Amino acid sequence: MTLPARAQEPGTTTTIHTEGAGAVRRTVLPGGLRVITETMPTVRSAAFGIWSGVGSRDEAVPDAGASHYLEHVLFKGTRTRSALEISAAVDAVGGDLNAFTAKEYTCYYARVLDSDLPLAVDIVSDMVAESVNRPEDVEAERGVILEEIHMRDDDPGDLIHDEFAIALYGDTPLGRPILGTVDSINALSRERIHGYYREHYVPSNLVVSVAGNIDHDEVVRLVSRAFAGHLTGDAAPAAPRLNGAPAPVDPRTRVIDKDTEQAHIVLGAAGVSRTDERRFALGVLNAALGGGMSSRLFQEVREKRGLAYSVYSYTAQYADSGIFGVYAGCQPGKVEEVLSICRDEVGKVVGESLTEEELERGKGQLRGAMVLGLEDTGSRMSRIGKSELVYESLLPVEEVLARIEAVTLDDVRAIARDVLDAPQALTVIGPVGDRDFSA
Amino acid sequence: MTLPARAQEPGTTTTIHTEGAGAVRRTVLPGGLRVITETMPTVRSAAFGIWSGVGSRDEAVPDAGASHYLEHVLFKGTRTRSALEISAAVDAVGGDLNAFTAKEYTCYYARVLDSDLPLAVDIVSDMVAESVNRPEDVEAERGVILEEIHMRDDDPGDLIHDEFAIALYGDTPLGRPILGTVDSINALSRERIHGYYREHYVPSNLVVSVAGNIDHDEVVRLVSRAFAGHLTGDAAPAAPRLNGAPAPVDPRTRVIDKDTEQAHIVLGAAGVSRTDERRFALGVLNAALGGGMSSRLFQEVREKRGLAYSVYSYTAQYADSGIFGVYAGCQPGKVEEVLSICRDEVGKVVGESLTEEELERGKGQLRGAMVLGLEDTGSRMSRIGKSELVYESLLPVEEVLARIEAVTLDDVRAIARDVLDAPQALTVIGPVGDRDFSA
């Protein structure tokens, strides 16, 4: 069950592992383009994705928002297809064509019936490989992105997560919002967007990932044809994004006075990186503290006291850092009470860890959610594609389940101290004036 | 492929139809409790749902929000289980336990690994059949629901749909919001909530629906045991919710001046009911007008002019009415321009219908989305459960696909005139003062 070294020769295919009915295979094409597939013979659909190893944390300050802006522009047309031709082709077969930009990668994908896979490969590959980024299209899309920023600003439950990243990481690549700012979007030129495209959308920085009722060799043939003309040279695939030193954190309190009905709160600290062995213990801790309806935060804040509709904890992982956060939305007058309960509960798991029962329940929750979450082609495609970009190796599902199972109370106690007993950042959005929410 | 009459004897089982690998079967238990299942032998999970045929449109004015309030209270405990025991049992196996309330029904469901189905049946049935609705739990949950209302109020993209229902249907059962109002929630007593429960949560008004890797006879055994003590008498299942006369509409314009970044717009009219034969033509029209990225509204408002990030049309169906709506979020200063484009595009499909290409693309879009959407157990469970409550019969997927295929340009032209050439309601939320948005 261990995994092949990354140093795979272009033009060769490796079977990474088989699990369940399917197999995961990887082929490296000339130019360093990787194609990774997972067969799911019992479904009738396929999810086809192309991942670029670039995201908002790769942006210099004047480029803030460029990765996401470019993601939009790639839908606007290629050498041979207009924006309408791109979307019409996928709409005509009832497929789902979309994309998303994260801090460390960007993904374009289509989910289609298995018989429509050749179409999906054609369209998505053309968008990624042959985008023309016309000046007039970059201009029209600027307005769309400004509206996306305004929409985010109108939803405080969304806005608060962007504000919390600033509270935790400050004005750094991990702290700045994926969308950029109104100013940075207004300042980005077509030349800069196009240059960003030419720099980052090269075969060695791209991963094609496919899951569903598909055949690996056929996918490789289709992708080779769709990328024809680009698959030259002996470039090796880009190394996975792994950094030694943790990203700097500088936890602050940010209180944003805003005329909303609820106050929205995120309290949190730096978590663990994606490859940190302690991530499984943190996952169990997260499940028990705020991951479900039986969690301590849900019970204390919502079930017993009726103070919030939405209250939960969550984790996020990056190459060299991570977030552990607690969210709650409550009456503006109750922020102090809710914060005090959240801080108490965090303090208790640091001091006393979990009960045996919570440990087992947390493990069961992670296990079940993982297995249930991998029934659809989209999540399988994401798992293998993301892993290729940001992990040294793809852990088989059985291996992930075994690592979850191996978590002990001592592991949870240790990670609770490391993560929750550290300096905390706090963000509050609501009609709260300049109230002081320090502990 | 036609369907069995509703008049099925309690204690008997009918095979409704088989399609693909699975079969749909229905058993009527004593007391009129229906159990409907669909086998999906290639998955490893199961979705278990219990539907009550009651929703917000069944509420008298003083009960506004009672269906949804009760949905919350059912999670708070039974004769033998506390709220924590309910949620802990499902969290422990990584299942997903949730519920939702609509205008015409309420659904409680759990999605679990197939081996955990007995647990899911036990828990969800206990919640629905044995709820105690303790006064202190009703009190605690009042605060939660008020926070849910405030959260909705903080998200104008969500609020606008509730406001639009009022603009279209006025102060009527279909017009009033599912959540109720702050006043109605504050006024609802434990007695009223409990009475509502005893009135509507009787076996003859409940449907159990299950999809996944399951065995019908085993499900019937499990459900019979879980509902033991309730399955007596010879009550027949409640008739499906079908009304002859269309719900009254009274389209108005509602402009809500609010300090948001974007203006949020819904423009629309009465659509068609759930059983209206014209629903397939309206679906194709909706796909072409605003259902995807290749649709006219997306192309005109976003792709060509960059005026909005989010712009789409949608339909909703009820027993005796429906909605056809167009949503857009844009700069407050651009509302008139966006509205004018939307009205133009609506006018064009009324005057000229669609092109042949749009017709075919719209059909493909509905077909593909339907087939792709039925790969997961949750959507299959929903389809058969909802159908049992609100349709006279369950249309096999093949039959739905055939009806979509049969739609002609004349059908689309006719439905466009019937629906889009009717009086329109309009809702705008944003910093727009008292501007006049009439056409």
C-alpha cells in the first residue's frame, strides 16, 4: 500500500493502488502533464477536472485576486470556441461545468454522463490550454467579479471567514482574500492576467484528474489529443506544494461594526498543515468539539441554551499551516455570553481532553463521513487531483481509515494543547460598536 | 408503465415499477402508514426518510411557522431518548441526520452506510412517532428559530425569495414564509405545537421512503417494529395533495430599501402546478431562458455586459400553483438596466419562442441533470417520498425523459404566453430608496 515515487518518467503509467472495485492510475505525459484516474465501474457518470497548482497565496500584492479573475476569464473563449459555444456544449448534455479557486490551487471541472466524457475532455482542456483572454472579455468579467465581491460582502456568514483569515494571518498571502479587493481588481490589466496565465498554466503545473465509469487509457488518449501541441519537452511535473517552515501567524481581534440582525463570530487559531501527522487527531477533536449535533458546542450553545441557529467548529489545511475555528451567529447582545461558552468549552478540552465515548464517536463520524462522501464521482475526482498537487503521496482510503482508528486520547490531548492553547484570533461582525470582546 | 391505483389494502405490498437495476415497491401498513423503497444495489449507503404531509401552507395565521418550529422540536427528545442520544447515535456512525420543512411537506432523514440502516430506522422513527415536545425544549428552541429568522434576514439573496412569495401570493398560506415571523414564533405555545404534532403526525399522513442498498421486506420489518403501537386501525393513507382550483395570485411590486452592497431582484409570475402537463415545456423554457451558462439571461446580463455575478431563472411547483422567477444581483444603480434586459428577454421568448437549437439544448439539459441527479441515494429517496405525498402516481424516470423529449416549440410558445405574458410580481432589496421600477 505504499506509493510510487514522484519521479515517474514522462510517457509512462503507474498503478498507484487499487481499492474496492476501482483502481487509481497515473500517467505522466511529455511536458510533465499528469493524468490521474480512478475507475468507479458501478456509476454511469464521470467527473473530469483540470487542476492548476496556482492560487491566491501565489499572488504578489498588485496581483491580489488574479488567480480567481483568471479562472473567470478562462470561460470566455479559446482560439476556436466562444464563451457561448463552451457553455452550450456542456448544457446540451445536461452536464455541470464549473470551476473554483482556492488559496493553493484552481480547478476546472465538468460532471457528465459517462458517454459524454470525450466532450468534457475536449471542452475543459480547450478552456485551460487555449484560452485567448481577449481584452474586451477581461473588461466585461471585471464587473462580474466586483459583483461577486459585493455579494460576499452582503452575506456576513461568508464575509466573516475572509475577515478571520486576515485576523489570523494578517496582510500576508494566506491572509488576503481569494477574490482580491475592489481596488486590486480594478487595477489588474489584461496584460497582467494574460501573463499570469502563461506563467502558471503550463503542462508541468497542471493535473488532469478523472473519476467515474472511465478507462484510464482512453482518458490518456483523449487528453493527449486535446493538449496536442503543448505536450513537448522534458519538463518534470512540478513538485507538490510542501513547505518546511510554517506560515507566520499574528492573531488579532477584528471587530467590524455593521448593521446586521445577527452578530457573526469566528474564534480560532493556527491549526496543522495538510501533511502534519497530527491532522487525524485534530479531526477527531474537531468532530467532538463542534463537528456535529452531538458536539459540545452544539449542545451547550444551541441545544441547552437556544443561543444560536448555526454553531460549529471547522478546520482548514494548507501546505505549511492550517486553521482551527469556531463559528457562531447570535443576537448582538449575546456575543459575550456565546464567546464565554465557546472559550470555556475550548478550555475544557485542553484541560481534560475528551471522554472515551467522544473519542470513539469522533472517529466514527470521520470514518462514516469519509466513506459516504466518496460515493460521488466529483469528490473522488477532487481527492485524487488535489492529492497530486499538494501531497507527496495519495493515501488509500483504507490507510486514512486506519490512521483515524489509531488516534488515542493522548493524541487528542496533545493536539488540543498545541492548537487550542495557542494565541487566538477573533472576528466579530455585527451591530456591536467598539465593544471589547477580549477574554 | 402505468401505475397502481392508490387504493392499496393495508398490509399489502405492490411493485410499482422496476427501472435500471432497482425496483420501487410500496407497502401500506395498518393505520395507513406507507413504506416506499427503491433498491440501488451498486451503492453501499442508504437514505432513510420520513415525510409528513404538512407544511407551512397548512397553517392558520396564528400558527405561522408551526410546521417548521415542530420540525426543530422533534430533534429534542422522545420517551426514551434525549436530544443528545439522538444526535450522538447518528454522529457515531458518521451519518447525516437532518430535516427540512417546505410549504407542503416536512421531511426527516438520515443518510448512513447500508449496514447502519437499522439504526437510522430506529432513530428517525422514534423522533417522528414518540416525540414528547417538553415545554422547556419548546422554549429553548424558540430562540434557535428566532436566530434562524435573523440569519435569513442577514442574507438578502435568501430573504428575497421569501419576499417575492409575498409579492406574488400576498398574505395567503402560499405567500407566508415557512419560518413564520418573529411575532408568530414568539406567540406559539407548547400546547399549540404539541397539538399540531398530534394532529398531523399520524400514520395515515406519513410516508417512509428509503433508497439505497436495501431490501424492501427488511425495511418493512424494521419500520413495523419502530412504529409498534401506532400501526392500528384501518385508516387509509391520506390522499395526495391535489387541488382543483389554482391558488389565488395578486402580483405586486415590493421595494425594500436596505443598506446592502448589491441590489437583489426577483421578477416573476405564477407558473404551473406540479401535475400540470405543461411543466415539461416550462422546464425546457426555463433552461433556455435562465437555467445555465448558455441561457439567454446569463449571456445577456453577465457574459456580454458583466452586470451581475448571479443571474438565473427558476421554477417552483405546488399542488395548485407554481412560480416562474428571474433572479439577479447587481449594482444598485443598475437595477433599471438589468430589469430592462430581463423584461426584453422574457418578451422575446413570448413573441418568438426559442430556436430549434435552444429547444434541443434545453431538453438535453433537463435530461442530463435528471439522470446525474439521481445517482445519490438522497435524491432517489426524495423523489419517491415526495411523489407519494403530492402526486397521483410515481412517474418512472424513463417516462419523465420521454415527456421531456416530446416537448415541441409550439408547447414552449404556448407556455411562454400563459406564464410570462401574465401579470408580474417584482421584488427589489437594496439601497434603492423609493425608486419606481415599473416597466
